[in-house]
Amino acid sequence: MTGIPSRLFVTCWLIYSIHFATNTVREIYLALSIGGHATFRVDKYAGLHPDLFETPGRGWHINNNPGASMLAAIPWAVAAPIAERLADRARAAREKANAQPPVYDSPWPMAREFHRQSWLRGLDLEFGVASIVTQMACMAPVSALGVVVLHDLLRRRYPPRTALALALLYAFGTPVFYRAGYLNQNMLAGHLALFGFYALEAGVTKTRVAIAGIVAGACVLMDYSGVMILAGLAIWALIRRAPLSFLRNTRTTEPVAARISACSSTVGAAAPRPFALAPWYALGAALPLSLLAFYQYASFGHPVYPAQHWMPATVAGNTVGYHGVSLPEPALLWESLFDLRYGLFTTAPIFVAAVFARRSRESIFVAGLCVASWLFFASIYYSRLQFNTGIRYMALLFPFLFLAVADVLNKLPRRVAIATGAASVAYAWSMAMYRDMERGWGVLEPVLNVVRHGPQLPALIVLQRTGNTYGEWVQTVLSPWPVFATAAMILWLVWRRAEI
């Protein structure tokens, strides 16, 4: 294997993959329906998840945008025939033996009931395979690609060794590691946002602006919080294209349009004016947004109203404001940053360094995007539902915050920077192993679990909770150490002749 980017991709994909979690999130149901049955309806899984609801005459759907499910449906279309055949055989064997569902030793009643219902319906094996396929063939490779793209951005700014070290820190020392454990639309939108930012980094041309529009529209296809990226990348393209003289001349009373026209005329007739590329951005964004409109029309009969519009009033938060969206709440503003279960700075203390980044066009843009997103998420009631999933909504901002963090770390004394990075990796790895943020000390609970029980893998924890013979065998015979050792050997082979 040659080249640092390819080695970095394999490293991230491998480590993310062995830390996969078996969480059956709402996006998985739609991915199974699209990839396995070519339908947007999830009637087969009715009642298994609180985020599935029925629309009279139109069947069951998930209460979110379909982008992550559509992406995960691609590898699932390949795996579906095998997984469903295994599930059918298991179901037949259980019926023949008149077997009863095993005890799932989970501290959460809903998890115990979900396991029982899945087993009784013969869907537990299908869900297990789906969690592996959607993570290893979708979430992990896209996350690994995000690290590679960020590395290329860093390589243009710092020496090769520094850029590689910072890229690895982003991969394994931030909540990207935790969020890569299973299919998550918010983190996918964060990666797409980085791709759009990267497209504009080398220059603002028609092609690059159109690409940025495509990925920005895809962010909205993933989740409606992607509107922050849709607006943000448009503003960044304008900032990147506008001459410095325009950006610096902020005290003049001359109208904005007049200043843009005057500045554009000074940079040469061949240079397009800042707003001249707007149609290309809009055209790019229209492609995924049209797909979203098609999905909404096919599912609910209206191309504009989001899935949340159709949710019943019994869904938590649906009666607040417009189906959960209102004005920013002071409590949520605080919780988004400092809650022990999902706060940005409690989950990733290293992001505090972003506040001290040097002032530049990029840092000002990042600061504006972060503040706008912070206010936006504090307006959404569902932000509170992160208490059992860990930080999720703010995942859109991870790549941008880290670019600011990298600027600060690069200026610190080497020993301080290394110590900071090592502590961040240990912290993030603990969360990726023990994914329990809901109880006890919140994000600190995984660290305590590592101290008490040592390193672990999320999938093994779930298997150990099954309480049947297979679970006991896993607990007594199979440990995470052979997996870690195998992964370490593979990574040694990958990197042994690398020239940095």
C-alpha cells in the first residue's frame, strides 16, 4: 500500500469498524425497507421504535429525512438476501423448538422490550447484520473519508508529520470516533459539510460551487438541521470569492451591492463577480433537495412539509412550537455546551481551544456558523433527546471546530500539544468503547468503566447481556484483546514502510 491518504483511510475504517455498535436507530429501518424491498414504508417494523409513526392511508414511516437511510441502503441491497435468509431459518428453528426469547440483561426497560419483540418477530438477526453492514460499509468508510479530506486540508497548512498527527487526533480524539459507531445522519451531514468546504478551498469556480451546492443540499437530505450548512457554505463561497478590499471596507456607508460591483471591477474583467456563481450553487443544491421533495411527496402526499409535520401529537415534543421547533431556550443553550450527557465542551473539551484560534476570514466564518447553529439547535425541542444517544446535533460542526483547534495546537509547546492530544484520544476512545452516557456521570461514565473493567468493544457488551449460552461463551472465552491485537498487526503492516 502506498500513499499516506490510503493508509490513513484504512486505519480509520478498521478502527471505526471494530468499535461498531449494534444500535438499531430509526434510519436503519428505512435503509432495510429501501435496500431490501424498494419502498419508503416501514410497516414491517411498526411499533418497534418510538420514532416510527403511521399516517392514515399511507402506512408507517420514520420521523426524519431519508438521506442517511438512502446511503446505507446501497450496501444493504447486497446483504439483504443473505440476512433475510438467515433470519427465516432462525425463525423456523425457534418455532420448531418452541423456544422462548432469551433474557436481555439491560438496565433500560425499552431496550429489553425491543430485544424481546425483535426476537419474537424473528428480526433480531436481521437487525444484527444490518448494524454491521450499515456501519462497516457506510458509516465507517464515509467517516474515514472525512478524515482523509481533513488531512489534505491540514497538509496544505502544516508540515507533513504535523498534518498527519492532527488528522489522527481528529479521527480518534474527538466525538467523531464515538459517532462513527453506528449509522447517524448528523455526523454524515458533518462529513458532507467538510466535503463542500474542501471543494471551495482550492478556489471558487463554477464546478466547485456546484459541488458545494450538491453536498450542502445533501446535508438537508440527511437532516433539516443541514439548512445551517446550506446557508453557511453559500456564505463561505461568497466570502472566498469577494475581494479582500470588500471584506475590509466594512465601515463605509456605501451600499453592499455597490461595493461588490466596484471591487469586482478592480480584479479583472475575467473574474466572475461574487454573486455570479449563485445559480451554480442553487443548481447543485436542487438535485438532493428534489430527491427530498420526492420522498416527502411519496411518503406523505406533500413535497414541502417535513416528516415531523405528520407526526402524531403523542410523540414527545411534537406540540412545542411548530412540531418541536420554537425560539431558543436558555436552558438548551446551556445544555448544548455543558450538559454532562451531550454537551459540546463536556463531550469534547479539546474544542474549547477553538475559542483561542487566531482571527482570520476562516475563523470568523467558523465562529459565525457555530453561533448560528448553537442558537438553531437550542430552538429544537428534540435536542433534549440526546440524553440517551450522546452528542449528535452539534456533529455538523466537528470538522470546522477542529480546523480552529488545529491552529491553536500548532502554536503550543510540543509537549503540551502531545499531552493534550493523548488525553483527548483516551477520553474519546472511552466513549467509543462504553457508549453509556445516560446514567451516572454522563460522558465521564465511560472513563470510569475503562478504569473499572478495562478496554472493551460495544458489540461484545451487547452479546454479554443476552444471558443465554452464547452470551456466556462470549463473556468467558472471547475478549476484546485478540481483536485489538489483530487490528494492531494489520496496522503495523499498513504503516511499516510509510514515508511521511
